[in-house]
Amino acid sequence: MATWLSIVNRLQKRLRETQTAAVTTTTYSTLLGELVNLAKREVEDHWDWHVLRTDLTATTSSGTATANVASSNERCRFYDP
């Protein structure tokens, strides 16, 4: 499996740039790292990946319009089984 650093270094190699020891070594490698993360996020968000699912349990009550779900964030999706 490729690591974040190895992907950034492959990009740098293709762009004829010097490869780095860490993604955050230079501003250029940091930019490439951010672009890699953006591409990964877009791929994750545009498909229903079963491996990325985590089952969470939420307790609800009648008359309540909202609920806080622990361990969730702004990228969470909710499915009704």
C-alpha cells in the first residue's frame, strides 16, 4: 500500500522536482500533499464505500428534532438500514 509520502514523492518525480524526506519539508511538497488529500477526499465522498462505514448507535426520543451522535463529523452520512 502506498503511503502519503510515497505518493507525494512520485508526484515530485513526475514533475522533475527533488523528492523529500517528509511531506511538510518544503512548501511545494506540502501543497502536493494537500492536493493528494483533496483528491482522496473527493473519491471517498463520491462513492458509497462499505469499508469506510462505522456503525454507531443513537438513542432518540419522541418530540426531539435533533440528536448528537458521538464520533461523527461534518463528512458523516446516515443510512437507514
